[in-house]
Amino acid sequence: MFTTLPALPGGRRSPSARSRRWVLAAAVAVTAVTAAACGAPGSGAPAAQTSSGATGQTVATTAPKGPVTLNFYVETGFPLPEKLAAEFQKEYPNVKIKIREDQFAVLTQNAPRVMAGNDAPDLIRLPTIVASAKDGLLADLDSYAKAYGWDGYPAGLLNQMRVSQGVRGSGPLYAMGVGYNITGVFYNKSLAARIGMTRPPQTVAEMESDLAKAKAAGIQPIVQFNDIGGINFPFQALLNQYEDPSKIADWVFDKPGANLDTPAAVKAADQIAAWGKAGYFTKDANALTYTDMMSRFGKGQGLFMFNGDWESQNLDKAMGTNVGFFLAPPATAGARPVAMSAPGTYAIPAKSKNIAATAFFLNWVHTNPKARQIVVDVTGASPGGPSSLPIPPVKSGSVVAQTLQATRELGQKGVAVDFTANATAGIYANTIKPELQKLITGRETGAGFAKALQADYAKELAQ
């Protein structure tokens, strides 16, 4: 099963055919959970009327009554909230869901101000929850976790969304996942055959050999967007293999004393710089958008693309059987897989006027058969939820089937870590993005990258 990281004292520890940006989230992805929750209508079990939660607060778990309007604030380019909202409104026509979208960087920067306002949304996409939890901007969901049975889910599903004294991994629950993703490497099978690649690379060194062969054959080795720092996907894929995963998790969780100015981080960054110098990334990588990356890869213009299972359905449609997927290879053959794995993390602001109705929606997402099918169909990711519920069916041999199998593999014998970009609200936009842009063009060194990353991280935590 998943190794849950980190073992903190007292710890229990998306998307689309449209333009999309770097996926940042917060939690371990899993294929199933260990105990059934109280079901929402359609889940096979009746919903309770009310229940006393973990904090002793009695919360309603019935469907919303009368006219209700829920306001969602989500990131541009991810159709999953829209698809789920449409189905929910079919089943509960008294509920109207309004969706506001912003680019990811805009959303994360605006989130504290928006949640503190008098018109706070009812649900917000919020991968970086620590500061907002500390500032009292998020609803404590422990009572709902108890009432719906979410606290019976495996620890890895929820603990990265718990916060205590500014550290993730334990304490009250402040968010839930909507689709539980993993990241890895998509590859073009016909281009792989041209360089004699008959199987996914088993080590980092083998992957580098494939990159060199592709370059020599006139094939673009990697198509990776970096207009907003998407090369953090391959950077962390390497970092995960060189660094102790628990140290990465401590850093992302903002554990006191956590440090990523380490030899492993320098090594991973130096390797990314070397890939840039060798031309393994496209010449226009720093201007390449997520949309253009997906278009190029889908049209066969690159061997590898580092990305997540949320694109599986889209790639199945675009490439059919010509696309494959594998977890980032380890440094040493046979080593346990380590991968970035996270759900789309959604929180309910403390100032929401419809906390109970929104919690009901989140429970519905995890337990309703149609909602679970939508999660798989739109994202290609595991829907999480009670272990008594099956994973919705997918086409045999599809890349969706491959990503779900990779999720099972990671769950059985691997280690899942969160995205470094989720460590603080500003680390991605203010440090990771510009430093990676300099790194692949020879204007930064691995040592300089690691030093800047740690310095800005410490500065932000001290504010």
C-alpha cells in the first residue's frame, strides 16, 4: 500500500480538453479506501438526517432543501467541476451552481482576499491550504468527516489536507479531493519504436539514453510547457528519485527545519539544466503553453511528455493506442516507485453561507455512481471514495487503464509525495517558475536554483 509521508507526530496524514496549466494539488492518490462512508442518495445507502461530528457539532447530511445557489471558484481549463455541477443539478434541480474561473496563479493569489470577503465562494480550488487554515479562512470539516464517514477513508486520502499549527499532516480537516491523480510520463509508441525503445525505461539512466537516441534521430525528446514553470514536472520527477521522499514531504508540509537546498536537489536541477543544453526540451519551452504542449504531443511532435493522469481521456481520444504511460523511473533498477500524487484539492471557506450543502456535494462526488464515472471519464483518475464502491469501468488497453494500473502499482509498493509547488502560496509563481526558466537556458545553475528555492521558501514561511 502507499507509504504515507511524512510520519508526523500525532499524524493520521483535472483535467481537460481546454487549455490547462500546471497541476498543483495536495494529497496522496489512492485507488480505493478502506471503509464505506455514509452514502449520499444514489450511493446505495441512505443519507443520514443529522449527525454529531468529531467536534461534537451536529451537522446536517441531508440533500439541500428549497432553492439553493452554490458558488464555486475554480481554475480555468478544468472541466471536471462543470461536469459534476451539471450532473448534480440534474439530480437536485432545486440547486443552482455558479462557477467562476481564473487562471491558476491568479486564483491562488486572490484566494485569501476572496475568502475573507462578504461574498466568499462556497467551494474553492485551493492546493495551498496552510496559510488559509492558520488565518481562519477555511471551514473545519471534521464534523462532516465524522458524519459522512470520510474519517474511515485511508489516512493517505485525507492527512495531507489536515493542518495543525501551520504544518500539514495532522489536525483538523480543511479540504477534500476531487479526483485523485498521479503524475508520470506519457510517451508516443510509434516514435519509441523508431529509436528501438521496446519498453518504458527502467532507470533514469535508461531514460537519458532514450532521450539521446531521440535527439540523434531527429525526434523531439521532450515536449514540456514552461511558460509558467511546467518543467517542475520533470524536475520533481528526478528529485523524487534522488532525495529521501520524507524530506520532500516535510518541505511541502512546511515542517519546521525542512530544507531542500540539498545535494539531491542540486543534482536534479543540474540534470534539468543539462537536458536544456542538450536540446531535450523544445527551443521555445519558456514560451510554450500547456495548450500548445498538449497539441504538439497529441500530433506526434515529441517522444515524452511529463504530465498527469488527468489527460488520459484526452490522449486516448487524440492518439488511440499510440500513447503509453509509465511512472517516472527510479535511479536504481528495481527500486520502489516514487511519484507525485495528489487530488484536486477543494476547500469550503469559513464564510460560505452553504457549508452543509457544499459538504453534501463533496460526499456526493465520492459516492454517487454517476459522479464517480464522471471523475474517471473526464480526468482518468481514481475517484477515491468508499472501498465498497468499484472503480468505474474503462476501456481495456487504453491509456486510462494504464494510468489507473500505475495508481494501483504506486499504491501497492510505492511512495506518493505531494507537489513541491504546493509548499507555500507563492513558491510556484515567485520562485519555481522564474528559476526553471533561467535553468533550462543556462542562466542559472543547479546550486543557484536550490539556494533560491530554499531562501524564498524560508522567507515566505517567516512572514
